[in-house]
Amino acid sequence: MAFRKFGVTAVGTLLGGTFATYALRKDEVLARVEMEAKPIKRARKLPLRNEQLSALQSGEEYDVLIIGGGATGAGCALDACTRGLKTALVEANDFASGTSSRSTKLIHGGVRYLQKAILGLDIEQYNMVKEALRERASMLQSAPHLTHPLPIMLPVYQWWQVPYFWAGIKAYDFVAGDRNVKSSYYLSKQDALERFPMLKSDKLCGAIVYYDGQQDDARMCLAVALTAARHGATVANHVEVQELLKKKDESGKEVLCGAKLRDNLTKKEWTVKAKCIINATGPFTDSIRKMDDPNVKEICCPSSGVHIVLPGYYSPQQMGLLDPATSDGRVIFFLPWQRQTIAGTTDSPCEVTRNPKPSEDEIQFILNEIKHYLNKDVDVRRGDVLSAWSGIRPLVSDPNKDDTQSLARNHIVHVSKSNLITIAGGKWTTYRAMAEHTIDAAIKACDLKPLRSECITDQLQIEGAHGWTPTMYIRLVQDFGLECEVAQHLAKAYGDRAYPVAKLASLTGKRWPIIGKRIHPEFPYIDAEIRYGVREYACTAVDMIARRLRLAFLNVQAAQEALPIVCDIMAEELGWSKDEKERQMKAAVDFLNNEMGQAVSRSLKDAPVNLSNDEIKTYKKRFEVIDKDKKGYVSINDIRRALKSFGDADISGEELHEILREIDTNMNGQVELEEYLQMMSAIKSGTVAYSRFARVAEFEEAKQNELRAKHKISVDRSGGGL
């Protein structure tokens, strides 16, 4: 069976690869000619949000009104305005607040889709992969500061799989043609372990390494929206569509002519006129379609994908891992991202909500799957999960298929009877092509008159890309006196806009760094980014910690610790009152607890205490030794003091928080006796393999016993003699 698949794969590779290479070269030449023939004007200054709202409320008619500020909506706005159409975009929450900020962060064609295309002779899947690989190259070129190539390792544990996987990955390279990132290659067992030391070595035969792209998804979406704004589009976040407006055209047909909008921050409502309305709302596609026609058939099949973030030591800095065959048949990625490790994803049907939450079962599933590929030295612990989130994929449903795993990520463009243009399905990588197809359909359906008939966004440089170079961070260090790590972060996150960000940084009062106060000691985010984030349309604390900065996605505990500073600076910039600042703090904490996984219950929490009386006495004694102040609970300072007592004086704040999170089931930043007993009971029963807090308590008790022994009065001196 395996060799039959291999034969089909090899033949498909030769035929498909040859055709795809020719087609891609032809497309590339045409795109280059179009770009040279119709150069676009220099982008203008970025308007403030209140200026954008004033434009929306001016009563002028727009050619295009786009609903949805995710990747697809932002892409549509950029395509429309660069063709010369008067464009508006509104987003009910924040740019990329939904699926577009909760992806796997990959820019990819889809290895498993190509496998299905070749083995199933599915031309639709093949075309989707071909398009995605073309768009992958375009994204890497249009935003080099936010994207980069990433090698991904496919470990092989059976010899017959080596030629099978090698042929499949080479097919991936061939379909990419001239736009391939880098060529894939085979690694021996020894070389694979050298590149990925955490990999399980038992029965390892070797590995195949291929390349895809990686991005900062939320900032990429924001950069596209900002680029559209600089080219004349009116973009506004936290503005929701309440109602679609219609009128009769010359033939008596009812067509859309505008929408009733509401600013969700001020609650102000108004109407806006538009010749064409585009529905690019992802999982909420059907809710907008039902505004147009309450009886319309639903076309979206939402699927939940959960990701978790683990400490950076779980993976090498420049090598990802692909698990091609999990227990439920899905692919699991294990990737370095922002100096941490991201793992996911799950795939299960779900309800559409604006506040998707990860579940403990999904987190445990990912942890269990990655254990299969890591060696025994890497103890995969629940307490190492720094953040977890759920994203809702807006898959296009197929009535002939029952499970979401078999749903293709192909996109569809639908035009309703009243000319509502709906773009649904697709994936992050193909956002630009989806936008192109959507605007083409809008021009035709609504008889729009653009200055340019053809799309010119292929490889168009977006916000921050124009003056960026891989070494520009050195100038930031030399010209502004920033820390090297901070400068590298600013260059990657903002591109050539890092210079105006640096100009907003405050003096540190130190010899070095001269400017740039960190908002958290463990991350390179500085105060200036909060001030600049407001200029990038950040309106809430959640906008800032989740999407302008990526702190909430990297470490929820650190994000909560940085919140007071974030809210203080935003209050200065936006003029918040004391009550408003408290409301923002509460909303951000709720976001971290529910949507970023901080309050996801541990299996330990409800575990019964199954200890003998003697064991309870022992553990109670150890607990009291750490709780020197007799508070009734153990704080992070108690843990730090205990660690210092047996030589771990240099332990980082992140590690301290990890120790605390392992046992703090109440999520109140304290360890109570009951929680400690539950942990020890779980270790006894085998539910939990290890606890660093338990080891701290054991060592602290041993040290106290040792000190008592030293101070014990000997018999010789009991009479007061010398």
C-alpha cells in the first residue's frame, strides 16, 4: 500500500510540477509587467482615528464599504484603494481581533493538501496549493520585517517512509516553481538530532526538512490595514454594522446602498452610503448575509483550532517540527516563535463566538501529541503552558462531507441578489489573492469605475517594509541608545517605522540603555510602543497587549503584570478617567483569563486528596517551613527565598511564575495548603509526574532540619562548660 502511494506521488510530482512551474513563471512575468506599467503614488500620512470617523460621518458616498478588519477585509481595502476606488473599512472589534491573530503563524501552501491532491487526483486541492505557494512568496517579499523563511523538520521513524515523504516534499518544492523559498533536503539520524536535540532518538531513521514562511499575524494584518489607510482608505476599528440599507435601482431591483454604523466605544450611530458592500467577516459571514436576506442558507462551518505556547527551550530557535500523523489524524506543528515555542492545532466543530476559549482537553491533547516526538529529558508539563488560545476557522461547508478535517480551505466569492459581495473560506496565506478575486467580482457586479482595472498588490510593500534592512537595528542601537534586544524587536515589529517609535521612548536615567523603559523585564517591549500603538488605532488595553504588542499570546502572567503600566500610559494618551482605567484593567484581565487560557481549569484542581494522616502531617510541616511569615499561603517571594537558600539565586521571574502556576489552581497568585496537598496526592496517584514546588518544599525542610542539628547543644556543654 505504501509503495503504491509512493508511485502515484512520484508520477504526480513530475506531471504537476512541470505544469505548475510553467504556469507560475508566466504569472510572475505578467505581474511584473503590470507593476511596471502602472506605478502607484507615494502613500500619504496616516490619519488619526477621529479623522477617519469624521470621514465616515461626512455623508460622502463610498465606492466600496468593507465589513471586517481581519486579513481578508484589510486585503480587500488595500486592493480597492490602490485601484483608485473610494474605500471604507469598518471592524466591530479591533483589526485582527478574531481568527487573524490566532493562527499557527505560518505562511504555507499546505503540505497535507498537496498529498490529498496527488493521491486523490483532486485538481481543486492542487490549484489551492499552487495559489498558496505563489502567495507565500509574495508575502515574504512584501513584508520582510514581519515574515521570514522557517525550516520545518519531518522526522521519519520507518525506513519505507523516507522515499515516500521525500517525494511528497519534493513535489511541494516543484509546485512552488521559481517562487520556492528554499529547497528541501534529507538529514541522517545524527544530523537530525544535531539540528533538533530535543527530538526522540529511539527508532529514528532520519528526517526531511522543508521550508515555509512564518509571520507575526496580528501585526501583519494591522500593517495591511495601515497601508490601505496611507493610500486613502478610511479604516475604523470598533465600528459595527447594525443594519444594511437598500434602495431600488433603475430597473426596480432592490440593491444595497449603505449601512447603519455604530461606534462601539462612544455608542454614536450614523449611516454611510456605498455603491458596493463587501462581507469579509470570517466566522461571522452568515450573520451579515442574514442581514441582507434572513432566509439565506448558511455556508460556513466553523471549526475551533487551539494553540499553546511553551517556553523557548522546547525547540531550537531556527527549526520547527511537523507531526504528520497524530492520534486523530491531524497535523501538529511545533514551532519557534518570538523566542517561545508554539504548538497546535486542534480541529473540532464549534459555535461562532467573539470570545472563543481554549479547553483543558484540547490543551492536554496537544501536550500528549508532542510528547511522542520529544526525548525523555524533555519533561512536557502542564505548568509549562504560558498561554493558550482558540481561533475559529471560517471553513466553507461541503454537504457531501461530514467532518471538518476534510473541508478544504478554498475560498468562495458569492454575489447576492441585492449585490452583497461575500468572501468566505480561504486561509491567511492567500488573503491577497482572495481580496483580488473579491474586488474583481465587486467591480463587475456593482458596475464600479476604478482608475486601474487590474490588481497591483502582488509584492506591494506594506507598512514598515520600504526602508527596512536586516541590519537596521544596529542604527537604532547607535543612534538612539537602545538595548540590542529591544532594537532587534522594534526593527522586526515595525520595520522602518521603528525610528518614529524610538523617538517616543523615555530616558532611562541609566548609563545604558539611554532610552527605552521595558514594560516587563522578561520581554523587549518598551513604553514608546504603547504611545505609538495609540497612533496605530489601539483603543483598549486588550488591543495593546494582544495585537499591538504580542505579550498576551506569549505569556499571560507577564501580560497581567505589565497591565498597570500599559493602562497608565494609555490613560495619558487617550485621556481616560480613573473609572475608565479600572474598567479597561478589568476587561483585560477577563480577556487573559478566558481567551488566553489563564483560568482554564487544571485536572489537578478537582482531584481528591488521597493521602494518609502521616503524609498530610509531613506535607503540612513542609508547607509551614516555606510560609515563614505564617500567612496561611505561599507567595512568589516565599518561593524565591526558598530557592536562594539552596543556590538558585539567579532564577528568572518567568521560571518563578511557572513554578507557581503548576500548583496555583485557584489562579490567585498564591499557593494554599489545600492546593499543595492536592498536588502531592496527584503525584502519589501518578496523575502528575513531577512538581518543582514539591521539590522546593522538600529541600527547604531538609535545610531546616540540618540547621537545627547544627544548633543542638551537645552533652559535653550542657552544664555550661567551655
